[in-house]
Amino acid sequence: MAWRKVIRIDEEKCDGCGECVTGCAERAIAIVNGKARLVSETYCDGLGTCLGHCPQGAITMEEREAEPFDEVKTQEHLERLRVRTARLAPIPMMPTSHQCPGSMARSLRDRATAAASARNFVGVPAASELRNWPVQLTLVPPNAPYFRGADLLLVADCVPFACADFHQRFLRGKPVIIGCPKVDQAGFYVRKLAEIVRAAQPRSLTVVHMEVPCCSGLTRIARYALGMAESDTPLTDVTVGIGGEVIAFAEAAPLMPTT
């Protein structure tokens, strides 16, 4: 045993988002029964790089008697995780030698009249405010003409399902891009969005995300993208509650990626 710094996880604050797991290079943290847990003191080097990845502030450093950090055992631990991941069956992928017709860029502005006549299942007029296709950040073309000089909307996937008046309240008059910071590649999103900002020079960027902590990662992606693009585009951050209500509305500043 040795007297040294080790992380401490407050279970009351932890919501199990998993940001700390990916933020720990030694993988000393795992999500167990919906909460972050220290796998072993032996794997924790005490540097605390995971602290900045916890949106709830549930991780702190404490100095106490603990097992010493063992680099050899940590490498063995990482190798076991690598082998375990390699054993998983690969996800079948569609051939990429051709472009899916559904990802072809289209402006839907001219369909306003047709959209106005659309009806939902109970016969109530339901006009769509969607102006562009595709909408997924992975698929949208950075040079699409509908992005140029526009008031750009970046939305978390779940928002339109929670917010009943999403089309009228947020989408009207704006091209939209959607994504999920929890399940998608944040680094790729930053680079792709920075590419869009450079090409389009949007008039403004509004990020709309859910109140769950991991969803706020979409705002960080937008801030880093603006920093990478060296853009002074005004950024607005909107938080939507699970019940569909807007619970926060604030301005945000760009961030410069460190790598």
C-alpha cells in the first residue's frame, strides 16, 4: 500500500453517462449497474485526466492509502479489453462504392405548398418546415447551397420527439443538421461541422439538445468546430427538457481544439 492520489466517484452525482470511461486512457473506470466505478486502484495513475470529462462533477481526487499504480498490470488490463473487443462480431456494412440515392442533397423549399396540404393521422393539417435533405451530420454535403449565409440549426436526434412544436418553434426558416454526441464520433463531428462553417459562413448557429448530460456534448462539438474554423459565428445553446419544455437558453463561445 502507498499514500497517493486516487480518484473518488460520488455515486449520488453520477448519472452513468460514461464520458469518464472514454476519458481514462488506462480504462480504470467502468459503468456498473448504471454508475461509474473504479475498476482497480492499480489501474489509476492519479493524474485525474478523467475529471474534465464528467459533466456532473462526480469525480474528484483524494489522497489516501491505496494500491500503487502498476503500469505492467494496466497494460495487461488494456490488452484484455482489446482482445475482448476484437472477439465481437463485426457489424455488417453496406458497400460504399456507390452513393445512396437517399443521401443526395435536395432543397425542399419549393415543396412548401405540398407540405401545407399534408395531414396527420387524425386529419389535422400538419405542415413540415424541413428545408433540406439529408439532415444527418455524417451525410450532409459541406458545400450545400442552403447552408450559405443561413441561420444554421444543429439538433440532437431526440429533440424532435420530445418537443411537440419543434417544426414551428425551431425549424422554420432554417436548414437543419442532426446528430447524437453519445453514440457517434465526436471528433469526426467537430471536423465535419468546421468544414461546413468554413464553406457556408453561416449567419448564426443554434444548438438544440436534451437536458441529459451526455447530450450537452453537441454544444461542445459546435464550440470546438467554430474554434477550428476560426469563425465568429454567433452560437446559441438551447436545452430542452424530457417533457418537451425549453429549460435553458444561453449564448456560447467557440473553443479551440487541443489536438
